[in-house]
Amino acid sequence: MRGPRDVIIRPLVSEKSTALMEQNKYVFVVAREANKIEIKHALEEIFDVKVAAVNTANFKGKKKRLGRYPAGYQSRWKKAVVTLAEGSKPIEIFEGR
């Protein structure tokens, strides 16, 4: 059984994810084997918010050079875009407090 801190790895901060915060949406890097229900329960437990929807996307690792040797890959990862319910408080981790 995975705990909530094992499901949510870290927030993903970028220009696009910052713009989504105005629409009450937050972006996280999550465990690759986690499903939408586990992500929802983990966020509700960690941040004490009400989640309305969870959308996920899997990303392949990009090919990278390692010195002279071109055989290497970045890690595969999974992204979750979480929409909070109307009237739910914002997640403090993104507020810069």
C-alpha cells in the first residue's frame, strides 16, 4: 500500500502550470504506477482540499548523450493536472509562503 507522500512526488512549476492556477488547476509529478483515484485521495489528505477532477499523462524518457557514448535516457515520468472543486482553498505550496 502506497502512502500519499509516495504517490505525489513534487509540484511541477512552469509558465504553463502557473497560468493554470488561475483556473484552479495544479500540476504535479506523480508515481508512474499511481491511478487517478490514488492521486485524488493523496492530494485531499496532504493538502486538505476537495479535488473535482484528475487528468494524467505519461511521458517517455528522452534520449541523452553521456560523454562520447550516445546510449542513455532520461527517466520516464507521469504528470497529473488536478482541478480543485469550487470554493476550495488554494494549495499553499504554490503561493510562495
